[in-house]
Amino acid sequence: MNLLRFTWKNLRYRPLAMLLSLVLFSLGVGLISLLFLLEDQLQDNFEKNLAGVDLVIGAKGSPLQMILSSMYHIDAPTGNIPISEIRPFLNPKHPLIESALPISLGDSYRGFRIVGSSTEILDWYEASIAEGEIWTKNFDVTLGAAVAGTLDMKIGDRFKSSHGFLDDEDMAHDDVQDFVVRGILNRTGSVIDQLILTTPQTYWYVHEVSNEIDATNSDHVDHDHHSEVPLPLIEEEGSRDITNLLLRFRGHNFQALNMQRSINENTDMQAATPAIEINRLFALMDSGEKVLKILAYVIVLVSGLSIFIALFSSLRERRYELSLLRVMGAGKVRLFGMIILEGLFLAFIGYLIGTVLAHLGMEIIGRILSADYRYSFTGITFLTKELWLLAGALLIGLVASFIPAQQAAQTDIAETLSRG
């Protein structure tokens, strides 16, 4: 305990130099820790929402945009595709496709997306009903847990959708039927928590009524589709559209793997593999992340050099004091250990400050990202990588203090005391 107190007193001997070393070290450690937290949570959110999807079919455009909009709901769709084109993929007896999930996008309510889909989407995301029931009729909706919690909605509530994905009252479908909340899902931690689920047919009716109103210059068209139980999409006729179709294969044989190329080359639609596109996204992000990590490592190394300079400079001014300690019975090993402890102490304090700042920063960034993208990010978590970061920080503190510690242990008592 006396050694710790003495070490702390020595660190306060040159407060400005030590403070500079501490600030640099904290910034480097904090930036590395923040990057670890961001990387881990981004990867977790993306992987968790893959939902076993092997292929996504949609309108031609950017494959990554199609994946982000249809599976992660953080971008605009590339367009719509006619049911007549995707009907073969909906066949339950298809030799290559285990299941197909339709996705219809375009409307929202107070910033949360309304998704037209079949009830199979619950199985894909391992979701279950917390209260109420699953949507079974047109204009019935089931809310994700985050939607219900954020908007404080309950069973029986009614609302009108807005065109697009922004919370804009001017885009509301005021002359179309109300949506009715029939159920609320348990929280899953996946994207389904952020969605309002209804039938694909509901989308058609909303936009058909809006188009009829525009065509007739009327304020209202009297259609009531609440009581209608929709047909399976494969039985629907006409030229209606959906936005995307998500596919799961029965097996990953050559024919299944060749389906993407076949669709892209022989149809007016495009197909994309989610895992490939997400890997491309991470590859694009990786270069920027590497630059930031290199910058953080440079800061840490510079701060290690700063610790070395601070300890070495302090040592030259404390030689008389160290010689007196030797005279009073302190051995070379004790002096060596004392200087080493100062370096480790500085590194440890810098690590603590840096990680606290990183977690506070992640919490602030998480709230911004959650507000913009409806995904969950938090600073209230601790990664195993941060333990390795602690080990690295202590190693730098050890290396930075080694030469000053050797100098302290080899202090010539007689010469130093004779100089006063």
C-alpha cells in the first residue's frame, strides 16, 4: 500500500507531462475500443437478420440496395415486380425452393415501415405473439415490439399509413381505410421488432383507392376490405406487384446456386445473394475502419513514447530522492519495481478513462443510429476484445517504463549525494 501511495505521489511530481501522456493514451485506447464496439454490433445486427435467406428477387437496380431495403429495411426499394413473373417461385412443390416470402414496401407510420407479407415471416425471424393475434385480414396489422413500445400502441388502435418512409403528415393516405392493430409481437432483437406487418393485398388496396381518388378528383372512394381474408399470392390474378421475394433453398446444389445467374440473365428482374452483398458492404467499410484503427494504434504508440519521456525526464529530476531511498534501505529491485509500477499505473488509468469514454460515445452514437435506422446499438456492453486491449495497454506501459526503471535501479548513490 505504501508503494502504491508513493507511486501516485511520484506521478503527481510533473502533473502536466503526466496529464499529456494520460490524455494521449486515453484517446488511443478509447478510439480502438469504440471501433471494436461498432464493428461487433454492426456485424451482429447484419448477421442476425440474414434469417436463412439464400436469395432475394426484386426489380433491377443496385443488388446491395435491394438487400438493405428488403431484409434490413434501411434503404429505399429498387422498384416492384409483377406477381406473374414470380408465381413459379411461389409453388410449394418447387424442386429447389423450400419456402418463399413475399415483401411489399412503400408505406410507413410515424417512421416505422409497414411490410406486406405472409404470416410465415414470423417463423423466418423466430417471432411469436405477445398479445392479441396474427394479422389474418386486410388492413389488420401486427406490431413489432419496438413499434408498440416506441409509439405506445395497443390492441384495437387505429391509424392511417403515409406514403414513403419518412414521418411526414403531408404524405398520409387520409382517404383510405384505417389500419387496425390486432397483435403485438415479443421482442426478438431482429429487424422484425421494427416492422408493422400486414397482408400484401392491403398495399394494393391502399394505392388503388388513392389512384381512384386522384382519377375522379373525389375526396373519398367507398371501399371496405377489412372483412376480406386474402388469397395466397400464388392464386392471385391480374397484374399486381410486390416489392421483393425472399427465398430459402431446399439444398445448395448446382441448380440452386445457378438460379441467381439465370434470373439476372433471362428475366427483367434481378436476384442477389444476401451473404455476398453484406460481405461486399463490410469490405467497403473495412478500408475506412482500418485507417481509423491505424490512427488509433499510432496514437497509443505515441502516448507510450510520451510516457517514456515523462518518466525519464522525471527520473533525472528525482535522482537525489532515489539515492536517499537507497540509503534508507530500498534495494535496486524495489526502485526498479517502483518505476515499472508508475508506467503500469499510467497505462491502466489511461485504459480505464479511454474505455469509459468509448462506451459513453457508443451510447450516444447508438441513440442516433437507433433513431435514424431503428436498430439497437448500446454502449452498455463489454467485449472480450477489450480484455486483450487492457493487456496491450499494460504491455506498452511496461515497455515505456523499462529503461527509466533500469536507470533508477543503477543510480550511483555516492555520486548523486555528493552533488546534492
